[in-house]
Amino acid sequence: MQVTMTVNGTEYTREIEGRMLLVHFLRDVLGLTGTHWGCDTSNCGVCVVWLDGEPVKSCTVLAAMAGGHEVRTVEGLANGAELDPIQEGFRQCHGLQCGFCTPGMLMTCRALLDKNPDPTEGEIREAISGQICRCTGYSSIIRSVRWAAVHEASKEEATAQ
């Protein structure tokens, strides 16, 4: 079957098998390997991408179901060479160690900040509760999100003045 979707602002049309998962379409067909494939049961969250602006676990979405929709992956976060504040926060606060969970974590945290620009620690913990990180203990991830929130707010204040 043929599927057409917009991924990170670019429209793609490809022939696929109807049973192909979105995670495999992104990685194997489009070569966007930033989205990781982990548990294949939607438990770990490493495969999170956005579908029409909402975080979804791409191991539970058929590529055909994404047809006609907009998909955003971790490759679509940065603005050219300028990192998204959440990416910079993870860099500054060591929010990653092995990096396996990082793409899904970044996409989930960016969605949180878009909805809630000043989340509490509890709100961050709730937002990432569907993500598994076996390396960091989550403290550095929470610091990374707070860093991004503070720096986005200060950047917006400077722009407004």
C-alpha cells in the first residue's frame, strides 16, 4: 500500500506493507534513526515521536495510520545548528548517559514545555512516567527540563523587551 505523511516538515510518499509500524517506517524507510526502537510493547518510551503535535509511542502506531498526518521526530527539534532548549538543557545538565532513552525523553519533555512552560518537579515526573531510563535515576533529566524552562522564559523576556 502507499502512504503519504509529512515528517519534520517534508512530505514523503512510500510503498509499505500494511503491518509496518511507524518506528520502522521512520528508521528503515526514511533513515531517521534518531527514533529508537526498544521494547516493542509501548513500555519503555524510547520510540516517542509527535503525531499531529501529540506524543505517541511509534511502536504502537501503524505507519498507514500516520498517513495524511504530521510526524515530528527528534531530528526535527533543532533549528538548523541551534539546539532546541530542551536539547541544550540535556547537554548542560547531563540529562543523558547512554543516550538510548534520550530521543523519546526529549520529545516528551518538549511536548510538556509546550503545554506547561514552567512545570514543577512533580509535573515533570508525571510527564515522563511513560519513559524508562536505566542510567540517570531521573534527577538529571528533571534538572534538564527545569533548565530549559528557565532559559526559554528568560529568552522570551529578552525578546519582549
